[in-house]
Amino acid sequence: MSYKVSTKAELEQFFCHNWNEINQWIDKEQSMLTQPLTSSVDVRESKSKFAPVDHNMYPAGFNNLCSKDLLHCADRFKEAFNQINPKIKRIGLLPESHTKNKYYLDHLHKLKSTIEMAGTEVIFFSPDKDLFKETSSTTIELESFSGNSIIIHEAQVMDGIFQSMSPEIKFNFDAIVLNNDQSNPLPVKWKSISTPVLPSPFVGWYKRQKNHHFKWYRTTANQFAKHFDINPDLIQAQFSTVENVDYSTKEGLDELANEVDKLLATLPADSHVFVKASQGTYGMGISVVTSGEEIKTMNRKVRNKMDVGKNNLKFTSVLIQEGVETIVKYDEAPAEVTIYLINGRSSGGFMRTNPLKGTQSNLNSQGMIYQKLCLSDVKQDCDHKMKEAVYSVVARLSTLAASHEMKELME
């Protein structure tokens, strides 16, 4: 088939010179759906395409964004809160429970101060009793890597509202920002909670699947590509899915190996594929292979790594995804771009680089380093920022797909 935009170079030019029109199309599509309050999208760029390879609704790297972009994030938070209630003043921020990670605490500090720039007061709280086990108090005070203090208050649910268990503080939240991906579901009957919760608590990894996300992304990318007469292969990675895999008993591994070979047969020679747990986060449950045989001959150590993820979540659904070989480099190390979105709008980003890995590897692993990337400068006819314009659009399309997915999960 012939397209108006059929090569990667044409795509870059097209995105730059039709920046406003493209974003208006996405705005219109997004206006019909609830957007996740926060999103992060990993985008890989190869010689021939740009493709999102992961989408997370509870990102944990606000400390990696540049200060200028955090101001944009604050404006977007304000817009999102105004849609609920222009009088919002107090926000409850519910974090992850892995508070021993001091970099995650840096992220929480940055996320809190960014939301506060939207003209609100922010209080950390958690209903997770385990978090307060080691202390005899209903609050814990933690110190982040950069020396910032994080105070988390214990909460209980009464009459559909999170109430403080610390007598010295009243919550009275107007809205709740959830920054817990619920790989391990929190002990909360979310349907009973009357305070607005963003993003929705019903799209945590206990329920969400990468397989569904990429099916929605394929539909969204194809629709977008058709509208602008773009070759859809320029903005997506090929994939397939397999269910009922058990790495510990080896059940389903033959079928998985066959699917790997089938996908490789459609790709250029020397391609790699990423075999990913459909519910995995933090770069866990991922193997990179070049043949189905590698799946069949996986040793016990690798199978164990693929079998369970964060909070001992057992993986049974698998995504097989075309390995998009990155051509992006930073200080000679392979890199990929992560875009942060607030309320469906690209608002910041960073580069994840990993000097210990190759261009076809999973970079979200030991040895990774973050480099700030300022998105605020991307404007129409943005020759000097051409790549950022493309990353921004691809990330928005991925988030549009996530809002379809969210609607489906909430039904």
C-alpha cells in the first residue's frame, strides 16, 4: 500500500509541521473518555519506527523530570482537579508501600510539591497496616535519598471516607491521588469510597493487562494513521499474546515458543523479541530472545524470574513483542525515552540509559541511569525538537489507548 507518510523521516517532518492539527485530533478523541490522571510511556526509536513499549498509570519517577516541565505538570493537575471541582483544596496522596526505596521517596517529594503548585495542600496517607508495623505510631517519617522528609499517616475507611488514625490531623480530602499500582490490591472496598480517586483504583496491575493495552493501542494507532494517511507500522511494535503459561511447571512453554517463532518470521533477520509478563511492572518478568528454542530451554533461574513479579504476583498471561532496537544513545550508552502525561497531555520526560546493556536489551534493569529531557520547548515547526514532538504524540496515542482500556476495566 502507498501512504502519504511512508518512511520514518517523513513521519518526523509530518509530526513537526502538523503539530497543532495532530494534537487537536487527539484532544477530540480524548474528550470523549476519562483520561488517567498520571501516565508514563516508554517509547523506543529504531532505524525504521517509533513505538510505545510500556504504559504505566502510576508512574514513580517525577524526580527525573526537569523543573520547567514540573511547572507544566502543575498546570495540568490544576486543569484535572478543576474538572472535578474548582474548589479542591486538600488532596490525599496514597503511595506505594515499598518505602525503603529512597529514590521512590524522592519521587514522592517531587510529586507532592508539583501537586501543591496546583494550589492544593497534599497529605500522604495509607490504609496498609503493614507500613506502620515497625512503629508504635499512626505516622511514619521517612527520609528520601536527597534528604527530604516524607510523613505518611495511617488511614482507615469509615462511612466511605478515608479517616485519619492520628488525632493531630484531619484528612477532609476533596480528592485522592493514587500512586500505588496495586500489584498487591490494597485492603479497600473501592466501590464504597465517596471521594474522587485518580487514576481509578480499578486499573491496578491486579486487574490490568499489557495484552489488553496493546490491543487497544493497535486499534488507536491504526485509526490515527488512517486519518492522516500514515503507514501504521511507523508508530507501533508488532506483538502477539499467549495465556495460561506456567513457567514453574513448564506448562504452555511450547505454545509460547511457537508464537515467538511465528512473530520472528514476520520481522527482519536478526530481530529480537521481548517476552513480557502481561501484568509485570518495574521491568520485571521480561526476557529478550531470538528464537522459540530459547523459551523451551530456559533454565530454572530464568523461569523463576519470569514466574513471579512484584509482591509475588504470579504471571500467567504473556505478551510477545517485537524488539525495537534503539538507535538513541546518551554518552555512548543505549537509551530510550519515557514521557510523563498528566490528564492525557504530554508534560515532561526523561531518558533511561543503561551502559551495561545492548541496543536490543531491556534497559529498565540494573545499571540504568536517568537523564532529564525538557519537553516544554516543543512547538509548531519544531525542527530542533523534532524527536521530542514524535515521542510526545506517540505517548499521547498510548494514553488514549489506556483510556479505552480504563473504560473497559471500570465497566
